[in-house]
Amino acid sequence: MDRTPVNSTMISSIGYDPSSGTIEVEFNNGGAIWQYYDFPEHMWNEFENAESHGKYFNANIKDQYRGGRV
């Protein structure tokens, strides 16, 4: 999945596959890459354009969507 770099102290890059509803998040801490499933496109638009990607992730994605480390 293609990811776009973001300006965040927590997250290095993010990507989205609309056909499967999967987002991919690369974290700064050790470069871990996680995928989260069944993610709605309207929320991807919010995440992609968030002022703080880390805050958005913690408030709206972490522990709310099924996911796993790639």
C-alpha cells in the first residue's frame, strides 16, 4: 500500500485502500507498520486532513478498529 509522509511526532506515514477499507499507519517509534480494517472513507478523509494525526489516531482509531502489525 502506498503511504504518504505526515508531519507528526507519533506517525511517519499513512495510507488507505478504499476497495478494502484498510488504512496503514507507520509509526515513528521503531518504524512499526500497522493496518486497521473496515475503516470508513469519510474517516480516512478526516484522518488524512487532521491537524494532529497522532491525536486523531488516539481518539478515533486506536482500540476502536480491528488491526494488526504488518
